[in-house]
Amino acid sequence: MPDPTSGAQEFVLDSRYDVLERVDSETLRFSRLAGFDESAAGMIAMAAIEAVTNAVVHGNKLADDKKVLLRYEWEPGELRIVVHDQGMGFDLMCVLDPTDPERCMETSGRGIFIMREIMDDVEFEMSEKDGTTVRLVKRA
């Protein structure tokens, strides 16, 4: 019988906003399996939702023919989340600072900032032909 305290699970999601509810519930579930309390699990879910939202909206441009890969890997005290889209990628250096007072009223542009504030590690791998992969890690 597999050990429920460690493992991996992968999902293929459509490029639609309605997948975000599933991202929330699955992230909460895997965060708990990794041993995080409700508060930490909620924060981790927020980071995962931001990553998937970016993949759906900015990466795949809500295209019906493009998918988002979502993978969870967990063990006691650590959760790793991988989000991969099929978009064209972006230049990380061109992402504007959402803490700039001139941007405080903007309605978008905080996702990467939120991910970096919540998670211990946030890494991006971008390719115009292979899409963007975001790796998120949270340790207890």
C-alpha cells in the first residue's frame, strides 16, 4: 500500500477560469497531506491559484486547444507544485513591480509577487515553443 504521507499527483486542466475552484480544493488537500495547517494551506492555495491563473490567462490566453499541467509532489513538511502552460513565455525582467505606488490601483499584475511572498522557492522556466513552467516549493 502506498505511503499517504508522500507522493505525487498530476492533473491536466482546461484553459478556463472555472478550473480555479479545483486548484483551490486540490491544493488544500495536498497541503494537508504534507502536514500544513489550515492557515498555511490556504496561503499555499492562493499561490497555486495565482500560478494557474497566469498559465490560463497570460500563457494559454484562454485558448480551448491549450491545456495547463498541474503537478503536486508532497512529503512530510514540504509541498512542491509545478504549473506548465503551452504559451509563448514572457520576459521576467519586464514584470512591473506591484508595490510601486503608481501601480497600487491596478487590477492585475500581483500574481508573481504573491507567489514569491507565500512560497519558499519560486522558479520559472520559459520557452517560446514549449511554454512556461513555474515551480513552487513550500517547506514547514
